[in-house]
Amino acid sequence: MAAYDIELIAQLSGVTTTTLRSWQRYGLLRPERTPDGHRLYQEADLMLIHNIRQWVEQGIPVNKLKPMLDGNLSAVMDEWEPQGDAIHALLVKGQPARLRQLVWRYGREYPAARYIRDIIRPLRRWLKVSQSPLAVQQLSMLDSALTEYATFVLNSTRKKPGAPVMLVTWQSSDITDVWLEAIRLANEGLRLEVLISPVPFPVLSGYQAEHVLLWSDIHLSAAQQQHYDGWLAEGIPVMLIGPGAVERRMMQRVESPRAEGLDLDDVAELD
């Protein structure tokens, strides 16, 4: 019977080792242990991990999965409001240390795309709309915690060999949006380097990167579009991402990134 260590099971399942350990703490996984204490997973564990991942991606919070595994489907709530409320409660109480812990904990427990889309972005939108002095302060506290978490995630993925993918902020009215995209991309397995401050006139020929992702949250000007077309003509592996990615079929003019090991799904547009 095949047995896998935690590093191999993470590669096979597409779930990070940190998340696997977190799921174990919730009682969702019960791997065997070697005499020296290392986790060993069986084929049945791999199937279970795939199921857990699908349930979480469908919107089922991790803390509701144990009853589901035990056969109590009625105990499962397909909603993310409790997680957003928990973060907001710490913002209201002004407890940055506990806020950081919760932001990092949810980051370990949930797929990054769902965590950002269903918990973080709705909460940030609500705080930004409010515009009260207190809401502005709470948004700053949340963004600080998210930035710290982003740097942790990026550092943890830079152990991989090979050329990195460069994420360059071309133009942005909300830098935290770029950090959130960096978290999502890093959790997709990209070895990411980030230029977070906006670079109005990127000089892409000098980057030692497998691909360059240009973030823009507004549509490109005619001059910027000309620059972009020029980079493509030079064969620079560049891709425009973010809300400002023009809705022209520029990807048809780029040699498929899959041939270079980068999946277009890794840089999907924001919801």
C-alpha cells in the first residue's frame, strides 16, 4: 500500500502543507505517524483531501466539515458571514494582534481565492463605502494585517528553484488589492516577486523573470497600450492582469504561457 509524506501528499493534492496541518487540527485528517513522528498519508487520505478541498471551494467553512464527515449534513452552513463577522469584531475592538492571528489562521484554512473573494473583499468594500473616520482606521488596521500575511506567504514560496514570476504594479488606486492578488497567485504555486509601488514606465527588458504580470485597475491609455504591444512584439513574456485588463483578445497574440509552465487560470480576472 502506497504511503506518502506530507510534502508529497501536498504536491499530489494541490493543498499546502500548512493547510493540511490545519485540517488535521480540525479533526478532518488522521495521518499515521512514523516512529520518528513524521506524518504518513495513505491513498484513502488523498481521496479525502480532494473531497475536503472541493467542499471548501464550494463554500463550506472548514469548521463545519467535521459534522459533515460524521454524516450530519444538516450541521453544514454554506456561508462565510461568520468569518467576516469575526474579523470585523476584532477591528471594532481595536485588537491588531488578535486580528493578525485570525487573518493568518483563515489564510491557512481556506483556499486563497475563496478567502479573498468571499471574506476579505466584501469586508473591505463595506469599510471603504462607510468613509467614517472609524471605518478608515479599521480598514488601515485590516490592510496592515493583510500586508504582513502577504509577505509571509511570498517568503514561504520563494524556496522553490528557478526563475520567479514578477508581479509589477503598473497603476493602482488600492495597493492592498495588489497584495491580495499576490496572495492568490502564490497559493497557486507561483514563485512570486512583487514590485508593489506603482511603476508608471516599466523597463521590462531588465527583469530576470519567467513571466511578468502587470497589474492595472483602470483601462490602459493609448500610450500604455502602445507600450504593451511593443513588449509583446519584442517577445517579452508579459501579461496584463487586474480589473483594468483590457477586454481585447490580446492573449491570442501571445505565445501560450502553458508552454512555459504558467497556466492562464493562475492569473484569472478578479471577481
